[in-house]
Amino acid sequence: MTAPASQVDPFDLVIFGGTGDLAVRKLLPALYHRYADGQIQPGSRLIGVARDTLSQADYHTRVRAALAKAQGEDLPEDVLQGFLKLVSYHALDARKDDGWSQFAAAMQPDSDRVCVFYLATSPEIFIPICERLREHGLNHGKVRVVVEKPIGRDLKSAAAINDAVGRCFAEQQTFRIDHYLGKETVQNLVALRFGNALFEPLWNAGHIDHVQITVAETIGVEWRAGFYDGAGALRDMVQNHLLQLLCLVAMEPPASLAPDAIRDEKLKVLRALKPINESNAAQCSVRGQYRAGASNGGAVPGYLEEIARPESRTETFVALKAELGNWRWAGVPFYLRTGKRLPERVSEIVITFRAIPHSIFGEHAGPISPNKLVLRLQPDEGVKLWLMNKYPGPGGLRLRRVALDMSFAEAFGVRNPDAYERLLMDVVRGNPTLFMRRDEVEAAWAWADPILQAWEASNEAPKSYTAGTWGPSAAVALIERDGRTWHEDAP
Ligand code: BG6
């Protein structure tokens, strides 16, 4: 069980790419949970759309298999049957004109009912789908369209997609998803910062030494070699997920939780990022690519073997030193790091406070580490506050770093919902707070583009790292040059 959630009125949700990986691995399990928890009511319609010729029974078999994989044992037959009653399949080739009239007729557009079109397809067909939805009269009052990342591969292509979607749907109808914003701990960052009086007075350059944001994965590129090799870690992870996390850490307190109040503040952060370009990319950025090594207890091939393109220069790891040019954060580096085939799967934000100005303890007390606030997004979601404490017992006053440790699972005793559960229901309810506005996406590209251009201009290959290590040694040097180290979760 998750915390109780209010029911939503029956709605229609169409997933373009209904047989694809995102639909099967994430969207359908998320919808199942919302149904099992009573939030989605009977009468709603969940319609998978894809090119494959499948019967309803075939599609149900696929959905059942996907849910069994996601849920394991915990899939009560009666709940599953109830859920499958909502699910149907419609074969349609989004690139061709054929079949759209039948699809439109089957949809029976109803202007009083919320209808969500989820574009879980490759971005090349976003535009044809939007245009056909409009041509066939499927854009009525309560229609919303969800666009998955990647939105473009640079500022120009992102603007072209935004323009084209914008010709068919208004900005208020457009939900650009970044699933990191649906993660519980990410939303908890807002609760922690603005629901407690404790942190905000210290949340600035006067008290914070630096911030680290790490999103590490153990997996390689899996089945996505084609997409990934054309993108790389900066486009796949930094331009969206890591920058969104940075925005939530760095933004000014919004006046309210109103969608634009938060998004306006995030936009100001993106616009305050100092440029990384040809003049400073060598000092402020490191790109890496994994070679053969070990991961998850077994030997794994290198990236080039995995994608079978020996000449590829695509980065699978990025470390950056970002800075914000504003009063609150002047001089406070934000070190960002993400990569595939790293030693463990961990996503966390570490806020390191400044050292104490003067120590009253003698040498025998041991070193005094600065306080750190660690927000762990995954796995074991929770918050740790590292403090100095007296080591118990006689024998002189010795100090030791200890963490005040709050695990969300233990504190609340509820299942942490997957990010997509929250985000899908927000689309249905029409709440865009956790979705990226057009100007945010474009501001993030405007910062990322010069980094990509600087790498291109340098003509250097990414630095190699062994799979199962924390990236190239240059990433350690990036932070150690400044007299700091990457956070390790140990006393
Ligand atoms: C996606 C990226 O957006 O996020 C993937 O395209 C990455 O490359 C994934 O693996 C990570 O998401 P999560 O929720 O598993 O951290």
C-alpha cells in the first residue's frame, strides 16, 4: 500500500508506443498500481496503440506478463482481471494516414472527459502524431499530450519539436515529462527545504561549501545502443535529470506550490548557470567511456564492443563543475556526475556545509568533518544528516562523524510509488507542476549546447574507465583540484 490517494474521474489514456519498453516496464505497471489502490476507477479506458497487429487477447497476455514481471508474486487475479477490463489495444501506424479515421471513431471524443495522449515513441514521430490528432478532431477541451524525453538533441531541434507540438496543442495541454521529478525524494527536497525552518537560513554561499549530485548506474546501454550512441550521457541524463535536481536545490523559495511559481524559480536557476564552453571545458568537464570490466558480479564488455561501433566517441560518463552566477550561490560549486557501468546504483544529492571557523578540541579529538546533508533518491530513499559527536566513554574527548539517518521506508511504512504513478495521475488531474515548461527545456539546452560544442571542437576522445569503477581518474582530479572529494557514505 501507498498513502491513500483521492480517486480521479474516469478518463481515457492512449499510449502511443503501447508495446514498447517504456509502456511495458513503467507505464502499465504504474497504472496497475493506481488502479489497485483505488485511484483509477472502472469506466476509465487505457488504450495501447502500436504498429503490431495484435488481438485484444494478445495484448492482454503481454500486459499480464509485464505486470507479473514487475510485481512478482503480488498480483491478485481478481485485481488483475479488473485492471485488464480497462485495457484495450488499437493497431495504428502513426506515420501513415491509414487507420486514423477508425481510431478517431473508436475514441468517441467527449469534451467532458479527460483524454491523455502519451507519446512513448521515438521523438521522430512526435510531430506526425500530434498533427494527425489535430486533423482528426481529437484535440478537444480536456485533452492533454505527454511528451517523453529526449526533447531534441540540442536547442535548435528542441525548439523545432516544441514549435510543432505547439501548433497542435496549447502549452497548458503539453506535459513534458522528466521522471526524476516524480521521485519521492525529489519532491521531498521541496518539503525539506520549505516545510522546515531549519535549513533555509543556512541555504546559501555563506554556509554551504559545495553541492554534489551523483546519478550512478550499474547497467550498460542495454537494448538502447542505437538511441544512446547518438545521445550520450550529457544529453541523456545531465540536460534533464541532473539539471532538474540542481534547480530544486538551488531555486529561491517560490511563493506557493502553484505550477508556474516553482517553474519560474527553476528557470531563473537555469539562466544563472555560468557557461561551460571552449574557454573552460577542459577544467570544468570530464567525459568518459567504459571499457570491459566487471559489473553486478560478472564480467561485462566495453561500450564499443557492446554497441559494435569501434569508432564511437559517445560518452557514457560525465562529471562537471557547474557554478551559478547569483547572490545566493556565488562561489559554491555544484559538482555533477553521472555514468553507466559504475560500481553501484545510487542517486544522491550531497550538501556539504562549511567547516567550523575554529576548533576548541585538541588534536587527540580527531579530524572534524563538515556537516553534510545527504538526500538519497535511490535505492533506500531517505535523508541523512552527518554530524560530529562525542565518541562514548572515558579516554578523552574524541569526536566522530555520525549520521542522523531517516529511511523513508521505515519512517512511513508505506511502499514508495514509482515516479510514473505520481506523474501519470498529475497529468490526468491537469497539474503541470512536476513537468517541464517549454522555456525550461530550452534554457537547459542553451547551457548544455556549448559543452557539447566544446567537446566536439577539442576533438579528444572520451577518457576510458574500467566498467565497475567510478569513472576516469580525471573525474577525481576535477574535484580534488579544489581540495574536495566525492562523497562516500561511510563514517
Ligand atoms: C532515463 C535514461 O531517462 O533514465 C536512462 O534515458 C537511464 O539512460 C534512466 O537509465 C535512469 O532512470 P532511473 O529512474 O532508473 O534512475
